[in-house]
Amino acid sequence: MCLNNTSKGLEYTNIRDSPLIPCSLLPDMDIISCFGINEYLGHFKSNLDIFTFCQCTSVPIIHYLEEPRQAGALYICNLTPMVKCAYEISLDVYADDPQSFVELNSPGSRLLIQESEGQTLLKSYYRGSSGELKYRKIILGDASEKTIFKVIFDGINKTNTIYTQNGSFIVTPFYNLGRQQLPYIDFSNGYIKFTSFILGEGTYFDVDIYSINQTAERKLITAIGDKKLIPFGLDGPLPLNTTGEGIEYLNSKGYRGTMWFDKGMCEKANDTYIAYLRDLVVNDSWEVGIHYTKELNSLPLEEAYRVMDEEYAYVYDKIGQPPTSCCCLRNRDNFTHAIYAYENMGMTWRNGDAAIHAEKEVGNLYDDTWEWWEAASKAGMSYPVFSHQLDVEPAIKYSISRSKFREWVDNYYANNMTIVSFYEYNQISRNTYDASFENLQYDENLLSFDAHTNGFKALVNVNIPAGNDTQVYDTTLGKYLDYETEKDRSINFWVEDGHNYKVYMNGVE
């Protein structure tokens, strides 16, 4: 089953006349040219992951940090979140120094592709169980010929498998150790990214991309993710005069989000404000999350667990619904806390490479990251994000100015996308594995089935030859449903848990 096809040719070129002064040529398609976020170099130097990666790959740290900021990374967007899928990629790479490479980040992966002794070489990096950096390599083909390979994402086993045209393959765990060890099912991001690096005496690196197809195993009825969803939330509750207008602007468009409730902030809120927040949850479908008041990384595990238990119980009692996701003060928590939160309270983790930290510097929507988010929102790129204040102009640190926030919302609205809570986004995406379909009856006139989901609705593709008279009927609700027709005449529509559906191929007689 082909979910997306970006078969239009694309040239991604990085040239350098002198060190660290490259440029990039990006033609018109679903891409973002990301020119980097202005952060202090010292912040990156404190990042052990970057240093060990550069050490393992023999890449000078200054090149790895600065070249993407000047050349730009190439994002291929509008891909579909799936628990299992494959990315079929056809490309050529050209460089005048064998040290130069392009880094390809598909969901959960960190792949390096370069020319080596007349061949195109791929290395897949990952963290071992003790955190050490490892890699496996594979020859993709002759460097003089077009390279075609497949990256298979598996969110159940937390692996990526790279297949070549001749049938050889390698299997590696997800790059990030925390993402490997999360106890719940993972799913793919809505994009892949190319970043080229010119090293040694090199002056250019070209990537000619001929096609990128996302595919998934197809059945008569296949649950697929929704690439039109973007998860959003707020840390709070901050004073209503700093967030209320932004929240109402979201609600006016039928949008919603997650509120990560902080016990300390809740204690400062009066009863009227708490009632308003409860109304958001009950009547506007906002999700209850929890923002722990402590930096969990700074506490002994036993103390961290105690804080997590007590503040979870407080938020549950205060708001009236159980939190479904978590984070903490300054996002200083780790996958050990995430595992405890899931296994003991059923919460998923807002942070980490599976969520807001897939891109290290943009998971917070605030004025300093606006350069990236302005382009991302205009392109309709789906990426999980949170913020703080929404209504103040200009914004304080780590918050978004009122005008920029409204532009961000309007950009997604123009792209026909829906802003939702993290939990809704996660559960709909996980329905690509969780959803099942029973009591199938199928002939040339009628398809009937029962849908079972994880409690949230699921988007399904039904592989039938639809015609002008085809109709979809939810017998549980007693109404006809809208659907979209794909190029192969199959149809997509939403199903709910426990409902029965009938698809009349030739209309109702």
C-alpha cells in the first residue's frame, strides 16, 4: 500500500567556496529549508550525544554544528504516522571528497550515506544497551548508478531495517537508547530529513532525490495514520490573561490541546479559573497532562517516584480526570521516569526522541524558534510541540508572541490540518497497530465489518473499487459517512470502536 509518493525529482545541493560558507538549492515541493536556531555554541558543546557522535564518525564538531545552520536541512513532510511502514528511496549522491556525507534521519534512525571507493555506503548508527555508540554498514550499490534502498520502520520491536536492491540488509535498533526502551508502541514521525556535510578538501555535495514512497502492508481494511494532525499543548495553568485569548482562538477553529498541570500553579489558581480549566477538559476535549514541579533528574529515584505519585494524585483529584502524559520542570527527566509513569500511571512521555525532542531545539514553540516554525507551519509539517504564554506581545522567554501564535494557527488552518492533544494524536497513530476488524462480509455489492480500536477513532483505507454510487453507512449511529477516494479507487473514512459499517459499492438499492 503506497501512502505517499514524492516522485518529482529533487536536487539538494550544498556547495562551499570556503569553510562553512555553503548554500542550498531547494526547489518547490513539500519541504522546509531550516536555517537553524540561534543558540549558544556552548549549549551544544555540553551535549554528550553530539560529541560522541562526531568522535565516532570523525566529523569535526564545528562542521557538524555550523554547516546545517548555514546550508539548511531538507525536510520531506506530509508523511503518515504508522507503527509499521517502509520508506522506499531512490537517489544519487555526488561529492568531491570521500569524507563528505549526507545524514538521513528517518523516524528513529541516524543514517550516513557517502561515496566510498566507487560505491555508495550507508552506516546506521545506534546506542548500545550501555549507551555506547555503534553502527552497522551496508553497500547500497555502485556509485555510478542510481541508488535504490528501503528503510523499514518497526515501532513494535523499535528497529530500522535497511534493504538494498540485491536483497542484502542490516537491522539496527532505533538510534536513541531511550526511544528503544520505552515500554509502549512507537510510531513514525510525519517527515524525514536530509542534511549534507562537506568535509576534508570538499567543495560540494549533491543529492539527487528521484522518489520517496512510504508504503505499508495492505489488507482489505487497513488502519492508517492521519498526517493532518499536529499535537500541541501548554504548560500551566499560567494566568488566564496570558493564555486565555490563545486558547479561545484554538477553540474557535475546533482545535484543542493538552494542558500539563503543575501542582504549584494549580494551588495559585482560584476556584473560578479551575472551573474554566475543567470545562476545557470536559466540553472542549482538552487533555489532562501533568507537569511535575521538580527536576526529576536531580532527585534520587525513590524520591522522584514519590513526587510523581503524589502530584499525579493531586492533579487527578483537582481536575477530575487522570493525566495521560507527563513532563517535568525544565524537561529534566529521562526514560527511566517515563517507564515508571507508563507502567504505574498509564502516562506517555512528552519528551524524548519519540516526541518533542526528535528535533533537538524546536519542541517548544517560542519566539526564538519562530524562524523554524514559521516555515514548518506554512509547509503543513506535523511535529509535536508545546508552549507557555500565548497572548503577550512581545513574548517573554520560552513563550510565543500573540501575533506569531495566531499566524502559526492560521498556517495550519490554511493547510486543512487539525491541532489536537498529544493523547489523541498518539492513540490515533497507534491505532495503525491496535485497530482490528471482524465479522467481515464481502461480495461485489457489499462490504460489512465491525471495528475495534483503542478507544479513539481510526482512519481506515478500504481496498475496494469505489464508484460514483459507493456509500458508507455506520449502522451503529444510523447515518451515512463522508469518505475520500484514492487514486486506485480505494476509499478512506473514520471508524469508531464497537461500530458496524457497511460499504455499498453500487449504492443502496
